[in-house]
Amino acid sequence: MTLDPECIFCKIIEGQIPAEIIYRNDNVLAFNDLNPQAPTHILIIPTLHAENAAAVAALSPTIIAAMHRAADEIATEKGLTGYRTVFNTGADAGQSVFHAHLHLLGGRVLAWPPG
């Protein structure tokens, strides 16, 4: 899969749209969410275009693992004592950008169920 020229996250990957990038390697890019739902709210995206987590997993389980490793590295760097990772898949689950992204949330006690 390649990048989608119409996708906002693909444009961030290519540097066409600015973002506060906090982590990057060959497989993933992480940046602060513009509408944070916790003191730490970071989006971790694959550096290729795939609509959702299932599409990434079908393409490369290695990239899904890289996204989770990045989440743990970022959480450790930020000193989080606990964190939550969430993939929203489909509009009914709250996915609003159809480029797979893992939410990393932390920095406060997180309620359960999430809602």
C-alpha cells in the first residue's frame, strides 16, 4: 500500500501538514492529538495508508507490533504509570480519519468502561 494524496494523516507523513511529531521510525509516526481526551493523547499511525487496524494487520502484523512498541516507548519516556491504547474501527466506533491510528492515552486515572 502507498500513501493516499487525499488523506490528512498521509499529508502529515509527507510533511505537507504540520504536526507536533514526537516519534518516528520507518514503520510509524506519532504526534500529539489536536483534540486531546487526556493529559497525554498521542496518535500513532503507520507510515503507509491503511483504512483501519484490521487492514494494517492483514498487510503487516509487524507494523501493528511496531505501533504498540512505539506506544510503550513513548509512555515510558513520558513517565506514564499506566496508559490505554485504542484503535477505533469504523464510524460507529468513532473513527473520523480513515487512516489507521492507535490512540495512546494517559496522564490521569482512566475510567472504565470508556463510554
